[in-house]
Amino acid sequence: MSLSADYIRTSLQELYGESVTGADIRAWCAMNGSNYQTVSNKLSNYKVGRGKWNLTIQEELEKTYQALPAMPTVEQNLIPDKDDTFVKFGNFNDLKKIIQSDLFYPTFITGLSGNGKTFSVEQACAQLNRELIRVNITIETDEDDLIGGFRLINGNTVWHNGPVIEALERGAILLLDEIDLASNKILCLQSILEGKGVFLKKIGRRVEPASGFNVIATANTKGKGSDDGRFIGTNVLNEAFLERFPVTFEQAYPTPAQEKNILTKLSEDIDFCTRLVDWADIIRKTFYDGGIDEIISTRRLVHIIRAFSIFKDKAKAIQVCVNRFDDETKQAFLELYDKVDADFEMPIDEEV
């Protein structure tokens, strides 16, 4: 795997400090299985002498310190819209209190897919009239995506702030969505998670967090990977990184009563909503007991309700929304709903 110059520099800096020698780089290469020549070439901009590198200096950057952002600052409203269909449940009130406090208190929210983790953060910010910047994390997310970097604009190389810097300067809530998909490149946020701001080494400027800035992360796991393979692609996060989150909320699915309230805000067919909630509740209990490997999420129930509003056919709405499961699971879910709803007619595949 090709390592970026930023990753190499940061790793060396953590081990040996700002000034490194050829011996330091050779030792690092031995630990990481890298080629010395390749690594030293990538650090060419930091070389200050024979066998010496200063990892805080990059000669070509001196003339870009005063560069304007790649895009002029545009006044924009980053406060999420209030959703009338939102129903608060679980840890929502506690989450809202943290945001309302204006204290820097990084929060980690973990839970199974489709149970409203991200939606609850958005609506808490909407209700409190707070700006929210959401970043969807992937294994490819790196320092350039988060902190910012240089962009080529009209033939000029200029600095462009990343979403983390925008949130810092605006005092906004930074939502790191699906944080457990991240690689070790996410460690560029260490100082930020301590509430100390960040020094933009590429342009020689320090950014301190404005009042109200906070970080909230969501994940399907607790940063320890997915043992059962349900969430392929999730990674084991650095322990020091996880330790910087003071609190972790475990987000469960809504209770049947709460879930019914959610669905009835989307459909006037109360009976159908009730049957769907009962059906999902049975499936979840079976899942927790280890009887099945799949689950019906709250999001999946909302998909079914919306499909019903389009097709006006309960059987078709359920079928098209459970088609994502393997044939055996899909059939089992349809047969179970048939038992829950006496008026339900099993869908018949149309011949082409």
C-alpha cells in the first residue's frame, strides 16, 4: 500500500520529533516494511541537509502563507431544518443537553444500522438552532479531506479549509458519521479531540475552537471492529483516539410505542403501522436470541411506509423493501408478516 507523505511525516514526527536523521528514517522503514529511498523521496520538501530533515519546514510554502482560501467565504446557513416527523427517543434528551451546554464534550454514539443515530443529532441541532457540519467517513478519508489542503484555482495554488476547520472557526457541531470506517489517518484529529484546536502546518496558522464547537461521532460498532461480519469495512480504531471521547451512548431501536408514533406521522393507516411494528418487534427479538442473522430496522419500516404511499399496495411495499435480503430470509419475513396481519395476501411474482 502506498503511504502518503503526510502520513509518513506525521508518523516520524510522533516517534522522533520535528528533526529526523537518515538513521531515524531507516529505523522507521524497518518497522513499517517500507523502502528507504521511496520514503526519503517523499520527504524531499522537508530536507534541510545531508541526512537531515526538518518536518515543520516546506520551502515552497513560504510564498503561500498569505494565500486566500480556494473558495471565498460564503455566508450560508448550516442549521438543519426541523423535521415534523421526528420522534425523540433513547438518548436524545441527554444528547441535546450536551449540545445546549456549549461545552466541548466529544460524544460517541454506537448502535445498529437504521436506528436514528445521525437523525437524532441533526434534529437536536435543529431544535437548538445550532450549525451542524456532517462528514461521512470512509477508509479513504485523510487529513486533506478533514483539515484541508491546497487546491489549484485559476493557475494558483491556494489553501482551502476542510470541514473540521470550518466547524472549529464557526463554533459548529462536527458530526463524524460512520467513524468506525476510518483508517489510522483519522489520528490527525487527536489534538482537536482534546479541545486544543489545531496548527495548520502547511500554512503556518493556528486555529482555536470557537465557543460551542463540539465533536459527535456515530458508528455501528464501538471501534473494535465487527466480530460477526455484519458491518464489513469497519475497523479497529486506535485506543488513544477512542479514549478522547468522554461518553458513549448506546442507541437502541425505539420501543414499539415510539416506533408506532414514528410511522403514524408518515401514514394515516394506523392498522398497517401497528402490524409493521409488531412484525419488526418479533424479528428483533428473534435476532437478539440468535435465531436469525438479519433484522428489520426503523429505517426499513419507514421505507415500507413510503413505498406503500407510492404503490398503494401493502404486499408490494413490503416485498420491494425486503428484496435486499437473501431469498430464504426474505421469504421467512414475508411469511411472518402474513401471520401478523390476517388481511395480508402473500405477494405473487408477476410473470414477464
